[in-house]
Amino acid sequence: MIDTFTQLLHQKTKQQGMKTATIVADILCISQDAAYRRIRSPQTFKADELMKLAKVFKIDLNTLIHMGHNWFQGEYKSIDSNYSIHDFYGELKSYLNKAIERPGSFISYGAKEIPLFYYFWFPALAAFKAFVWNRDFLGDYKLRSVPFQASLMENERKFESLSSQYMNIASEEIWSYETLYSTLYQIKHYKECGLFANDNEFRAVLDEYDFLVDHIHDQAERGKKLNPYLPHVVGADFQLYFSPLASNDNTFIIKTIRDNIAFVGSKMTGVLISDCEHWINSTQNWLETCKNNGTLLSVTGSGPRDRFLRQEYRAKKKMLGLLFE
């Protein structure tokens, strides 16, 4: 099947009068040598790269998955008018329910941004992240002409149960500097460009983000997941790693006694959901590489944890002009 995918690439690029490697390199922002290697050995394409190429060349990956190469198996879901992010959240709920029902379930999460499961406990922040994604990544024209206010994205409140579900499943999360800082940069950009409806909206988002970072620090210190509003409510085991290696996108594996499911997300394209051994192993290998090159922040000595989530976070806020005494 994957030969068919590469053949489709060749056909599409030939129509444009350019070499396949040249166009692939340009789209994926890689060298032509790297593009040639991927074309010769298509299994080296990352899931987000396949989805990006499929979007550019209008290739429906789901029509190709039954053509003989098991490693390619999965559901490729583009976030668009036919399948919204809320559809994905609804589907995710069912996967989390199964994990909760099965003892010993575990989630490994490589976080480009703070894992989405946390946002729904913080309504202003959840609304802001949804607004940014729909406006800036999905190009929702209705949001281009209005400043942000949380009331525009009230539907995010419907998914708070995702936060509660996630709290009850043991997890490890692998963060980089980008994980911690990317939302700060978004807040700064919106503030500088006058994209907050008023100062109260701005401060509500920033304050909730501070609250969330403190919440992560408390979880790492305890080695347990917590409810940010009910300190006596303790959830499943929690491990937090800092890694200098940044994830390409938010990627996680839900592991249960019956199956493993990989979720490979891309802001610009959608999500791959697969129990295929190839995607499970490639995702797990990348997460293990990040862990092996990183530092465990949970339960261990407070020095690295405080430096990352307190001192360096505060310094970044000060640099961005977001530190208010």
C-alpha cells in the first residue's frame, strides 16, 4: 500500500513539474537528502508528515489503509467541518472510559504543549486555547474579526469530565521548554496585538495558566494526580520528566491489558489513532528516547522540579513582560 502512497506523491508532483523530493522537502521543512530517504523507505515518514502531505496533495489516507501493508493501519482524522475537535474529545472519552475500567492502564504522553486534559479544569484558559487553535491554526474566518473573550468558546466547558477521567489513569508526561512556554508566547502575542477583548480577559487567562503550572508542580511533588480545587482528592500515579528534546506534536499512548492505542496529533492536519504495532513502537521509542535524555522531576529532589516549574517559568514570564507583582 505504501508504494501506492509514494506513487500518488510522484503523480501529484509530476503534475507540478517538480521533483518529488524537492516538493516534499519544502512542505516538511527538511533537506532534500532527508526527503529522498523517506521516499526510498516510506516507513520512516512520521505520522504528522504523512498527514501533512496528504492534506497538501488531497490524498485520503483512509482509502489506502486496506491495501496490504499492516504497518500503515490506523484512522487518519482531519479536523474540519466533518470531524471537529469536539468530535475527537467525544471519541477520546470512550477510550479513557475503557482504560479506567481495565486495571493497570497507563498513559505515556509526549507533550509539545501542556496536555489538553488539564485545560478543562480552567475555563478561561480552555476557551483561550480553543480560540487560538480555531482562529490561527484552523483559520476560522468568524473569529478573525473579533477579539478573544471566553464567552465565545463556552462549549469547552462541556468536556471537564476529560480532566476527571485523566486524573484516574496512571500517567507519565514528558515536557520540554516548549511545553511550558508556548502558551506564554501565545498570551503575549494576543496581548501585544490587542486581541484580548479587555484586560480582565487577559488576566483571567494568565492567572489560570499560572494556577495550572502550580498544579503540575504539586502533582510532581506528590507523584500523584490531584484535583486542583479539591486538595484531598488524590488520583492515580504521576511521573513528570523534563527533556531537552521537543516533541513534534502532542503524542500519547493509552496502554491497557487488552490493547495499546497511539494518538499522534498535528495542529495543522488532525490526528492518527492506531493500534498498529508500527505506530505504537515508533511512538514509544521516541518517548523513551526523550525520557532517557531527560530528568525525572516527580517525587525526587525538589531542585530540578523547582528550577523548571518555578524559577525558569518566572524568569520567562519576566522576559515576556508577563510578570505582575
